[in-house]
Amino acid sequence: MKKTLSSFPAKVLLIIPRATSSSFFYAVPNLGIGYVGASLLRCGHIVKVVDLNLFKQPLEFLKSQIEQMQPDV
């Protein structure tokens, strides 16, 4: 059976990539990801947001989160 986002509840991992230039990105929350996550939560899905700017070794942390959550999307 093919899983789709309409399958309930879908496990969704939303990722905020590392900023590449100024420190401005650290001070401003990513509202777009927040809106998407809130909409998915309202629809009954399981949502986790990972901000890679918060970690010294972001790829290792991301890998651990993917292994732990095993997201559908």
C-alpha cells in the first residue's frame, strides 16, 4: 500500500536549513515553516520541526532525528 500525506496520521519532519550568510537569520523565526507545521497539526498529522542553525554538528543531529522519527514525509 502506497503511503500518501492523506494517510492518517502521517509523520512529517520539517527542516530549517543552516543560514549561509549573516546572523540576521538567527534572530528571525521561520514563519513559513511554522504555518505549514500548524496546518499539518490541525489536520491530525505528527509534525516535528528541526532548525539546523541551533546545532554545531547539524547533519549528525538531523540524521539522528530521521532515524528516531522515521518520517513519512
